[in-house]
Amino acid sequence: MKRLLVMLLFVLSLVGCGKKEETKEVEEKKPEAIVELENKEVEINEEFINTSGIVKTENCELITTEEKVDTSSLGEKEITIVVKDLNNKEKNYSFKLNVIDTKAPVISGKSVINTTEGNKVNLLNGVSVSDNSKENIKATVDGKYDFNKAGTYKLQYVAKDSSGNESRKDFSLVVKEKPVVKSVEKTNNDNKEKSNSSSSSNTSSSKPINGTSSSLNGTKTSKGYTITVKNGITYINGIMIANKTYPLPKSYAPGGLTSATKNAANEMIAAAKKDGVDLYVASGFRSYDLQNRLWTNRKNKNGIAAADAGTARPGHSEHQTGLAFDMCGSGSGCISSTYHNSKGAKWMAANAYKYGLILRYPNGKQGITGYKYESWHFRYVGKDLASKLYNNGNWITLEEYFGVTSKYSY
Ligand SMILES: [Zn+2]
């Protein structure tokens, strides 16, 4: 029986081989996909984009969309990248992402604490500890002191995270001799210092956490359209609006591109392919939190004006709608001021409207949309509106069509 099975398998494999050879001869063999990935390390809770592990891709199209990887827990995880090779076959590749924690907590608190003999104070009052692990860490006090003995005590706050990263911060406890008269004033001073030392908050941009103010609901645009604000989300004629004037609430998170948007993108990719143009989605949905981190990082590095020039403030990015994406052409650069000269960008500018997509930030409309020309950024609005806005290649923006502005008010 066993032998029979082995024989059968052998025969089958022969048949298989024969077939393979045949097709090889008929079809011209296309070059293999080349995908090089490298393993990466990232600090806990630091931003990591899944495509950052890609060193090189050739002879294939990236299917995986750029998105943030959850880095909130320590340890190694596998990140899979999907590509489509020139034979239209999808293949998975993966690399390892190691989430580490090498950063020590940051302690903030007073550097001098004053009191008087016999007057105990809580040395941990006003002391706070933050850590990249987001753990709740309590500081402790290291060193010897005596509230009943005047003197200056050199002490340290100590904080340690669960990965063993420890930090220390020096402070002095000054215990003054008990004055012969009374010490009411002293106590007052203490309180003042306490309130001054509250750690500086890291508010990023302020406001639009709740989206557009409901007070705009029912108001008319300059073109006579009625603005509808529902749960902080702005709609005009059923079209969701997210720009510098009309933010989305923090809570609005479709989690990915909406299915209509995804279908439109796929239809466009397929049609372009027929014309010999390879396109792929480079960036789709972006959460409020991700946008907040992107913008805040840039603001901290280069200032508000520079951050605003290239990045939407949190709540104001159209990527948060799940209706917009950046579409790139394989092989040519993307998201650059010269991308519009590429084959892919030209094809999209001429054809996107057929799939219900609009070039959202056309050339020369920066004063209206609030954004420079982005030849890669497309927005789904449905075919009817898209062909109106296409306007035979002389794009009309959503702002112009509905009569609304796109300007930050804060
Ligand atoms: Zn974009």
C-alpha cells in the first residue's frame, strides 16, 4: 500500500513538472520580485510605521499600506509586508520589530524644599514621574533627613520603570531653625512654591478635540449651502468636510479607508494598470493621535509655522476622514514638489474623477484650500461631484464649490 502511494506521488510529480515546463516556454518569465527588509528596534510607545522596515523593493508593487504599528508592549513582533510581483502574485515578506525600553523615567519636582524645625512636609508633594512606558511610576526619596533638626539635606528623588531603567533627581531639603516669634509667613511661602512647580504640561495644539462647533450647525455658506454639524463632524450636501476651518473630533476614527473609497482607489489602480501605469496607495487613513504626534513632533523641532506648512494639525487632516489617500506611482518618487511631472501623477490628474476621486489640493489654490499643490492626495466624493469638480482639468476645489474657507482660527 505504502509503495503504491509513493509510486502515485512520483507519477503525479512528473506530471506536475511537465506542465510547469510547458507554461514557462509559452509565457515570458518576468523577473522575480526583490524585497529587502531589515529588522528594527523601537522604543516603547514611540511611533513606528510598518513600511520603515523596507530597505528596497524592485519588480513589484507594495500592497501593504503605510500604517502605525502598536508599540505599546515590549518584545519582538513580526511585521508582514505584502507585495504584488510582476506576475500579479501576492507575496508576503516579514521583518522583526523589537520593542525595547531603554529610557529612564523623567522626574519633575522642586529642587529646594523649605520647612522649619518640627514642621514635617510631604517631600513627594508636587513630584511627578513620566515615562515612555506610560506606566504609573511613583517616585521615592533617597537619603537621610530629620525634620526636627535644622540643616540642609542633599537628597534624591528616585524613579524606576518596570524594565529597570532608573533615574534620580537631586533636591535639597532646607530645615530652618524654629524662629522665636511665629512662622505663619513661612508656611505661606511654602504653598506658593508648591503651586509654581506644577510640571509644565505638554499641550500640543489646543482646541479641536471636539471637532467643529455645533454652533455652526444650520448656518449657510457663502454659496448658500447649509452646513450640518453632527457630533463635531461637518457635512455639506452630505459631503464630509475636513479642512483648516472645519476640524474632526478626536473620536472620529473609521480605522481605515471607507469601503467606497477603497473601491474607488482599486478601480483607479486597475484602470491605470491597463494604460501601463502602476499606482499604489502610499498613505490612507491616519488617526487623530497619529496626526497629533506627526504635527507635534514637527512643531517641537521646527516651530508652528514650519509644522503647519507641511502637516495638518490634529483633527484637520483629511486622512482622518478615511475618504482620502496619497497615491503614488511605482518607481517614481512621490510626495514631492516634482511628483506632478511623473507618468502616474499625470494619469491620475486626467482620470481620477471617473472613479469619484478628486485632486484635493490643486496647483495654484493654496490660498483657498490652505495647502500647497499635492499631486498625490486624492479624496473620494462620488462620481457626480467629482466630474463637476474636475471641470475639464481646471479643478474646482471643495472650498470654492461649497463656498467655505480653510483657515485655522487658533
Ligand atoms: Zn495626503
